[in-house]
Amino acid sequence: MKKILKKISILTAIILFSSCDKTGLGSSLNDVYIPDFSNTWTKIKGNVSGHFNFNTVTVTDSSKGTGTFSGFNIEDDINNTNLAASGTFVNIKITMTISSDSQNPGTPPKADSSFTGIYDTLTKDAQGKTVFMLRLINTAAPHDSLVLQHG
């Protein structure tokens, strides 16, 4: 009986390992992901105030999870300054640029700011509900990060 169980275990292990790709078991689940940029995004951390609204999302290749997005950042409720924001995504990898404010040059960002980072799908709020975050780092000034929360 022990020999039969040992043979079954070895056979099962061989089948599992032979079905895996080079990067490991389950990696194919991460191959294609299309982020949801809908609704308002609230700034949690960063040098830019206000909320972000992404109004145009274009999936360029759904089989590879790539696309572009654009929208604007509402700087504040008083001036209602809109800063253009645009970017690209490849699965959860995000690149975004926020254009400078031409009407109020002293308002951050003072120059076009480019960010790179991830669309984080693993964050939980205090109630245990999944929340989506953009975790971005300024490519010119790595100490300047930007974190946005969906909703």
C-alpha cells in the first residue's frame, strides 16, 4: 500500500511540475491584467493636491493587457485648476505624466512630472474590503512619491 501511495505522489508531482511554465506555478494568472481607472481617485500621499479623474481609457491590446489613459487632476476646490494627466499601462505596471500648471506656475507640479509604479490590487481597508491603489514614484525625484486610492 505504501509503495502505491508513493508512486501516486511521485506521479502527481511530475504532472504538476511538467505543467508549470518557467516562471513557476500560477504565474499565468499575472500575465494579463487590465486596470480599472474609472471614477475618482483620491490622493493619499504626494506633492499634488486634489482628486484625479481619468476619463479616457484605451486598451490597445487586451491579450497583452496594454493601453493608455488620460484625464485631469482637480488641483483644489477654490481655484478648480485642472492639470492634465496621461499615461500607459502594461498589466499592473503604470507610467503617468502630470502636466505643469500653465496658469499658476508656482503650483505643484512646477514642471511636468513623470511617475512610474504599479496598480496595487492587494490593499485592504479597515473593514477588510479590497481597495485599488496607484503607487507611483517620480522618475526625476525618487523621494517624491504619489499614492492614489480608487474611489
